[in-house]
Amino acid sequence: MLTKTLVVRSYATQDIEQLIAIQRDCFPPPYPAEQLWNEKQLRNHIEIFPEGALCVAAGDALIASATALIIAWQPSDPAHSWAEVTDNGYITTHNPQGNTLYGVDIAVRPSWRNQGIARLLYQARYELVKKLNLVRFIAGGRIPGYYQHRHTLSPEEYVQQVIARKLTDPVITPQLRAGLQPLQLIHDYLPDEESANCALLLEWSNPHHFTSASD
């Protein structure tokens, strides 16, 4: 997929050094350093589910990345943690027979934000959902903007104000603009001081999903 000089493609082993640099650039302290990608995790992404391992390249430089895996997910049981769904980022929990593409992470270099880069990656994920005939794409969106409002709002109140466009959040506002629909707030999702360890679960439903006669 090509837009101007930007290319969305699968990342590969030769990209690992740049992918780790993107993580450091995008998630500075107080975000826990142990949550950033390491080489073993990235190699697993490439080997286990290369179609879900995406990056955006501007020439030889990578400016963004996003990782996903397939899971079996039911709306009746939405609560979960990032660690249990992703095997702490190693994605050994990838289930090719599942029904849902799950967003493990997304990262856009700060100098490239507000230029539609994240939307390119979400669109690529939606196209993958349609290609694989999955039911949906879901992701847990961090709420790092909550840190500035933690003394006056609960996480639930903060999220509702972001959804109502009364506040802007660096993560979930772009996700909402990319077409994701909010489902519910999840507590104890990820060690993340800025987000009070919370995440907003969001969904994009595949309008072209079909069920075969054998299902």
C-alpha cells in the first residue's frame, strides 16, 4: 500500500534495530522500559504472524509500526489483560482459527504524528480482517492523557469526556478518528502509570464478514 512516499509493509528481521528505536522514541518514562519490544519478541512477530507485523517506511527509515495477532474472542467475556492475550508480547497465543484480529501495539514516531500515519496502519489492519474473513478487529487503547486529570476525574469519567470530544487523548482520540468504536474500560490491563493501568477496549466490525455453510 503506497501513499505519496510512504509504504505500509510487513516488517522483517533487518528492521529490528529501527523497530526498537521507534519504541524508545514513542514510549519514554514513566512508561515501563520492560514493556518495550525486545529482539526475541520481534522475531516471534515475524515468524508467527508476519501479516500482522506492519510498519510504515519513508524511504529507508521506519516511522511507525503496529503488531497484531488472531484470537478467539467473545463479546460476552471482554475483560482481559494485555499480557494474557499476547503472552507478554511474544504472541505465542496467536490462533489462526480465531475470529478476531487483536491489536498488540501501535507506535508512530512523535515527529510524524498528526499526519494520518496511524490511520494508514489501522486501514491496513481492517483490510487484513476482510482478507482473512475475521469478525472484527479489537484493541485496548491506552489513556495516557488521563494522568493530567487523575485528581479530578475517574478513568471512566475521563474516557467518557474523550468519547464526547470534550477532551483529547493522545491514543484513543486517533483510534476513534480511525473508525474504532468504544466498548468498555478495562482495569489492570497493563502496567502504565499514565493510564492508571487502564485501557479502553475498542472494536471495528467487519461489514463483509460471511459465515460459510460448514461453520
